[in-house]
Amino acid sequence: MFDGIGMGLGFLFALSIISFFREFLGRGSLWGHQLINAKPLLILVLPAGGFFAVGILMGLFNWLSMKYEK
């Protein structure tokens, strides 16, 4: 039971990070408030943008782990 709860919460956390990243860079806004006045990356809003977002986040986390391992 605890394993299922932990897996569910971890998956919820991962999806929240990915959706935050996609919304922020794809539209330049969060919760309906415009934060960036630059041109947004509209590819991240499309369905294929989810794969790009996951790839970028995986690269970022790998870079951070390599940087702090040293």
C-alpha cells in the first residue's frame, strides 16, 4: 500500500514539474498571469512538445548531477 502511495505521489510530482515547465516556456505564463514578454516557444504547447520537455528536463537533471558529483 505504501509503495503504491509513494509511486503515485512521485508520478504526480513529475507530471507537475513537466506541466509547469511546458506552460512557462510554451506560453510565457503561469496560472493565467503573463510572466515573460518574449516570444514563447509554441512547440512546447503541442503534444510533441511533451517529449521535448522531458528530454530537456532529463538533460538538465543529468547535467546538475554530473556537476555536483565532482
